[in-house]
Amino acid sequence: MERYVCAVDVGTGSARAGIIDRAGTMLGRAEHPILMHRSRADHAEHDSQDIWAAVCHAVHGALAKAGVAPETIAGIGFDATCSIVVRGVDGGQVSVSATGEKRWDTIVWLDHRALAEADECTASGHRVLDYLGGVMSPEMATPKLMWLKRHLPESWNKAGFIFDLTDYLTCRASGSPARSQNTLTAKWTYLAHETPGWQRDFFARVGLKDIFERASLPELAEPVGSDLGPLTPQAAAELGLTEGCRVASGVIDAYAGALGVLGGFAGEPADLNRHLALIAGTSSCVMAMAPEERPFAGGWGPYFGAALPGFWIAEGGQSATGALLDHVIRLHGAGGEPTAERHRAIGERIMALRAEEGLELAGRLHVLPDFHGNRSPLADPHATGVISGLTLDASFDSLCRLYWRTAVSIALGVRHILETLNAGGFVIDTLHVTGGHTKNPLLMELYADAVGCTVVEPLADEAVLTGTAAVAATAAGLYPNLASACAAMRQPVRERRPDTAAKARFDRDYRIFLEMHRQRQVLDEME
């Protein structure tokens, strides 16, 4: 009997599921939306029950499209955003919302309510910060839980389990409260390369001495792709699968994407040094792997074993990229709602304007894209966006010019991160792009020309689901280890090389980009 795996990806707005064979071929895929609640500015919450229901819908849909029998699914893997789920001692929902509604029990990854707490963590000077670029982000677990304890003490006192979303899903599926080495290392300050991995003095210093009791944190994390056991009878019934399906220790969604595009190079460590994964959608995440520890300024990590066992992975990113282009459309008087059709119309008009003006289009318009802080390489959550060169023009063409130059700035932000990584020992010249940005031809062109890299794009943009499928296949025993699963399931790609004729224009833009960062700092420091 042919055996397949089910990969589940829970993003910010939806849950996706795919049925995938041993070679990484997608047989069926389905998606179901999830709710997000904004109770205050910078607050964002999910309902974990709603997320699980969406997962079940998506799995049923993927199975139906694949046309395979449930008993042929040997393993299931989960990836998700690094959102935080709070459950009571009895497993029931516990509110994380200022409204007090119990259903909103999950703090979304992009929630920035804990800026002050993140600053406190940074001020602690604890050595866990050495693996966070020296600065604690409000998107990490610790500051969010500090906020919860201070502002919703009743919820904190009711908590009996606190999960990263991926670990909640694997627990819901298998009944195992085990936590992934990926989630704990990347978001919870667990140092997987040390024994013990937890630095309890850090939590005591920031007022979370009782986090181990409230979150039910284990002493040891499970390597990515570990077999956590079979689906429980209830989970099997809800998912439409069987109790013979094994559940894999999961990953954060961006790391699944990194496995999908970089994992196949595990057998070529020297070549791996040249490759960078860019998982780009609402926000963007960049990841680089190496067999040895390579810290870089303003980055997260390097984390040991957070993706491939035995390898270190460094993470950087941009907190708002696709979301920034949406914002620019809403912000402009000629914008409206940022639908796919609106983005397409703007892109088509930009190409027409460029046919007339070339790369000099809006050449005096410059953007710093830090509208939601600078995750990397400055590690400054308080950074703000800047637009220089505006006029009184409020036409649709002026929107297109601003959109174009904002897209340029997003690509230059990736270049800034890449150059910082290369200063730390990498020699990156190839950018593997996956996610929603592959549907934006302007961004794909700019990632080659403005960053100055060869851009590799999977023919079927399913790198995240492919990475998660490799995790599931490992737990199911279809491959002896995760590296071999990633290599066997690697997807065909197409390449785009940078246009040498555009180099001078974008080199100038990059010099201006760096100078704008410097000038913003000067303004911020004025008394």
C-alpha cells in the first residue's frame, strides 16, 4: 500500500493542509480561514478552538481532493506561526484578551502589546540575549507572558499549559504535551546546545519564576521530526484520519519553509553556506544554516537543531512587508482596499510607467520600510517608517510610484540583512524565495536586481508544506532522518539572475537607504 503524509500549515489568516507523497508531490490541498480579534491597538488574538476546527476542515478537504484513503496517511506534521496559546489546568480556554472573553486564548505572533516588557528583558543583560541579537523582541514568548502576568493576573493564575501554537496542535493531535526543540529554542530562550537548556535565573530576573508551573514546560525539548505517538481516537475522528497516523514534533511556519528550500543541501555543508531562505508574505523571514555557530548582529540565533538536527540556523526578518504594501494602498487617497486585483492593477501601471521612465521612475522618492519596527539587522522594535520626496500629487499614478519605491525599500531591507550575515562568515549569493511574494512580479524582480542575488523560486510554491511534509515523513519512518527526507522531497525550481544594467541604480538607492537609517537615528537622539 502506498503511504502518504499530511502537512498542516497554520498562518495568520488561514489553516492549510496538503496530502503529499514520498517524492514531495502535492496530491491535494485545501484551506480554511481563521479568525483574528483586535481588542486594542497592537493587540491581536486568535481562538484556538477556531484554529483546530479550521485545521480539521482543511485536512478533510485535502483528503477529498487527493482521493486517497485515510489509512494510507502514515504521518501528520504541523507548522504554525509563533503565537502563544494559554490553557487552564483542565485544558480549557483562558483569556489573553483585554476584553476578558475566554475564547480569545491565543496571542498572535504579530501582537506588539509587550514592547515595554521586551525592553525590560533587553535591559536585563542576560546571556540568553546573545542568541537574540542582543535585543528581546516583543514577538518572543517571554515579554508576552510578562504582560499577561502583569495585566491579566487572573488569567495567569488559571494557566496550566502555555504552548507555542505548533506545540498546541501536536498536543491536540497526539495528547503529548512535549514541546519542539524548534519552538522552545527560537522563541522561548531555550539553549538547546547547553545542559540544562533552560536558564532559570533569566526567568526569575524578569518576574517569571513560576513560568515552569504555569506553562508546564518540560526540561528537554523534542528534536524536529520526532515521533510523538499516534493520533488520539478523538483527533483521528475529527481530522478524518486513523489512529495509525503518527504525529511529528513540529516547527514554526518560517522554519518549515527553510526546511523546504534549504534542507536538501544538508549533505553539502560547504554549498549550504551560499544559500539564504526568504519566506515572505505578510512579514518576511530570512534564514541561513551552517554546521557551526555563526552569530550576526541584529539577528535571532544562531539556534542549534532548531531546524535540521546538528545544524545551526540564524534568523532575521522584516516585521511588515506584504502588510506594508497593503498599508500604502490604504494610506493613499487613490488607494482603496488592498485586494489582489488592486495590487495587480498597480503592478501593471508601474510596468507601463517604467516602460516610459525606466528605473528612474520616482527616483527622488525614498522609503524606510520600518513601519512596524526593524526586526533585522537593527533589532529595534521602536523604529518607524520614513517616506522622503512626497509632493501634492494625489493621483493613481502617484500611488503607483509610492508602491514601487516601497517595494524597492523592502528589497533593500533584505540586502541589508544579507550583507550583515555575510560579514559574519556566510558567502550568500543565492536567495530562495517562497510565500506570497512569489505572486508579486515586482518584488521577485527586485529580490534579484536590488539585492544582487540569484533568486530561486519553487515551480509550485509549496515550500512550507513541503518542509512540514518532510517532518511528518521522518516521524512516520518513511525516511531514516530529516535531512534525507528533505533531500528526497526537494521541489523543482526556476532561477532568475540579477540584471547587471540595474546595478548602478540600486547601488545608489542602497547608499541612500543606509544614509536614511543614519539620519533617522540622529533625529531620534536630538534633545
